[in-house]
Amino acid sequence: MTDTTAGDLPDRTSRGDTTGMSAANRAREDLAMALSAACRHRPNADDATEQLDRLRGATYTFVATLRAESATIEQAVITTKQLVAATIGTPPSSPEDRALAEQVVRWGIDAYYDSAPRAD
């Protein structure tokens, strides 16, 4: 049996087929695909803003899913960084990719705390 805890999500090579996947794995796939697409776009691309919005949303969903599965902030950051590295390489091939990777991690931190239960 494969362990699919928040910090150890298996990487799937068949991008796009999310049938039968857990919520965390779907969120992982969505983030990887959104990050790949955002890295391919040029700053003047007509849909660059749409790609960044999709990437931000995928980041929020991924980290909220990790948090819902009891991941700590440290685990969420490490898991997000691992996903980014697996998707765009280490080190990122361009300054733009590096900036995008750093932005994804910042969005992930925001997402983790945005999804935290609020005290009344």
C-alpha cells in the first residue's frame, strides 16, 4: 500500500488524468501543471495574468489540502518547495523561474494561514 501523507505524495507522470486520485494528489497535479504553464509564458503574453491567477489558485488549493490533512506549516513549505523543484528544476533555469518559484512558496504560506480556523 502506498503512503499518501501530506509530505510524501507520489509523483504521477500521466498529467491530466485525475481519475481515482486523492484530493491531495489532484491538487498536486493541478499545481504542477499550472506552474509548468506559467513558466512557459512570456511577460507580454496575452493570458499571463490568467496563468498567474490559475497558479495562485492551484497553490492555495494544494496548501489548503495539505493543511486539512494535518500538515504543519513547515511540512507544507517543504512539500511545496519539493513540488516546485520537481516541476521546474533546481536551481531554476532563469531568474524569472526563480522569482515564480519564490512567489509560489509565498502564496503557499499565505494559503496555509488563510485556511486556518479562525478564533471567534
